[in-house]
Amino acid sequence: MIRLSIWFVFILVLAALAAWLADHPGLVTIQFQAFAVDTSFAALVLALSGVAALTALMVWFVGWVRRDMPIWGSNNIIKRQRRGFKILNQSLVALSAGDHKLALQLVQQAEVLLPPQPMVHLIAAEAATRDGDHAAAAKRYAALENTDDGRLLGLRGLLTEAKRTGRDSEALRIARVAFTENRKSPWVLKTLFALEVAAGNWAEAETALEKVAREKLLNAETIQRHRGAVAYAEATELKMKGDRPAATKALKRALKYRPGFAPAVVALARLEMSSGNMSKASKIITEAWSKAPHATLAAAYKELDTAEAATDWLKRVRTLIKAQPDHAESLLLLVDGLMDAGEYTAAKPVLERLLKEAPSRAAWQYRLALAHVLKEDPDPIETALKHAPESAAWRCGQCGHKPMGWAPLCEDCDMFDSLVWSNEQMVTGPRKSFDPDGTIAMLTDSSVL
């Protein structure tokens, strides 16, 4: 009602103004050089109003042509893009639902309607991968790499395809390119580290690990453990090349990161043995044993003098275990020394204690040997041996593989630094390689990452 009243008042004022101009037309003279125009003021106002109306009509027409004209009108482009984005969303829903064929059809339709979109290549690549067409997926990832917004995702997809086809050197090259693109991406840093490790590039792996540590992508304990593993692997390679001083330095660095790490202790002791420094090697093993007794340390300790008398070996055993006399490994080593020295009566109570406190297959094997020597009935001991828990050994915490000794990579599942000293089968997850997550899984699978 108020708006109607305003319009009514406006029309009355306009009519009154028109009537006043009709009663007082006035006179206007326009002269330009030799031309002169004489007219009334009312006629001039009417002419100017006509020109303004015509101008407004032309502006409206031009705007209509630009907005709504078929084919090139902006509204048609907007409507077409809206349809494209709607279809693109439908393709993502279809992909999440597991219908990759429908997703591929929809994304191809969306590609016709939309300007170049990284998401189009990403969804098409994942749909092609699920359909088993890895060549098409690789082309899509290559196209994604050539876009500004999707370059890192394209590199990630190409790297995944390279790993799938066993082209490890190409995967490493792509990871290094990705690192130049984004030096703080968690995926890039972790992947680069894993690939450098897999390639045995220990110096580069250590550099990548430092970047991982700087970005706090792993907890401090894991970082320290990995640093020790990388340093040990580097030392092993240097030793094979004959560079003993550098290998010794790398082993000491490994022990700095992982104090008491038995493989590094043994490797360092054996380097000293090979140089004839038996007393220094003995000291290295004795100090490590005082902190954490370990079966591999016992084996290396016995290598110090393979030609010694059994009684001398027993004396050295007693010296070694002095700092940790009640530890299961100390008791087992003492049994070994007593059995070698023929002190079977003394060995029996030690074995009985060991079987009570920390029974293992190795302890029962010693007990069976002792039963034969003492002419005891072996049958109950053989029965117990069949059901005895396995002795501690290196096992992969990822796949459960049991290697002969510690190594940076599990020879069965290729996981880095996954071997742990345990007497149980420790399998914490499915067998997998360094990079379990797919490229588009971040969009379609909340369980990843």
C-alpha cells in the first residue's frame, strides 16, 4: 500500500510538471557555428527523454545478447557449467558407491560441459584404475600434473602407477620432483624417505628423515629409532666397501640414536675383532650386556676366542653376566658355559630356575641334553619341548616374517625398520608396502590415512 501511494504521488508530480511545461513552453535556441535551432523547452525535454529511452533500450538489448543469447550468452554458459558440476558430483557419489563404470560415464559427460578441471582428471583416473585400465589412469594423472592446482596429485598418481609396475627408479624420480613442488607435504616427505630407503640411498634417506622430523610427522621415539636404523645400514654398506673408519663412525652414530642396539653393538665389536682389538671388542659387548643382555651379544662374545678351553669360556661368561646375573639371557649363557665345562650338577639348578621364570625352547633343549648326560628319563622333557614357546628371535612386526638376522628392510614385506626382537608372532597389520593409501582415497574412503 505504501509503495502504491508513492507511485501515485510520483505520477501526480510528473503530470503536474508536464502541465506546467505545456502552459509555459519557454524558448530554447541552440547555435553551433552556422546552424541554429529554435525550439521550446518542453520539446527539448521530450527529445532528450526519447534519446535516454532509446539509449536504455540499446543497453538492455546488448545486455540481453551477452546474457541470454543462445550459444554464446553468459547465462547459457553458467547453466551449462552448473549442469557439469552437478554431473561431476554425481560421478563422485557413484565412485564412492563402488560403481566405477557409471562414474567414468558421468565424468566424461561433465568434461564436455566444464572448463578444464583437475577434479575431472582425478575422478576419471580413479575410475579407470578401479576398472583395471591403468594406461588410461596414467594419462589422466599426466594431464592432472599439467594443471596448476592438481600438479601434486598428478605426481602422486604417477608415482603410484610407477610403483605398481615395478619402476622404482621412476617412482623415486617423481618423488623428488614432488618434493621440489611441496617441501612440507606429509605424503611427499614420508614417500621420499621410504623410496630412498628402498633404493639403499642411506645418505639421502637420512636427509629426508631429518625433514620428516622437522615437520613432526613421526613421534620423537620413532624418529630416533629410524635414525639408528639408517646409520646402521649406512655402516654396513661402508664396511662392504672396505671403508672401516667411516663404518665405525656410522655405527657409533647408530648407537647414539639407539643405545644398546644389539646389531650395531655386534657389528662394532666385530670391526674391532677384525683389527685385532679383542680387549676393546670385549669391552664394547660387556658394556652393552650390562644395559640390555641379548642373544646376539652372547654369540659375538663367544667369537672373541673360539679356541679357548671350556673352563676359560666359563670364566668369561661369569665376567660378562656379573652386571645382569638374574636376566634370562644371562642364565641361559651361564648354562651354556657350565655345560661346556662339564659342570652338569651346577647347571641343573640354574636350568630349573630358568624354566620356572622364563621357559623357552632353547632352555628346554639344554634341559634335554642335560637329561641325557645325567641318565634321566627324557620322555617328559621331550613332551615339554614340543609345547615350549619359541625362543626370542627377530620377527617383522608387520608381516610376522622371521629372518636370520636384523636388516633395515623386511625381506618379505619390504617394510623399513619393522624387525623386533620377540618370542611371539607379532603381526600388527596386513602385509603392505611403504605407501598403502591410494590417490583419491582421501575423497572417497575415510578409513585411509
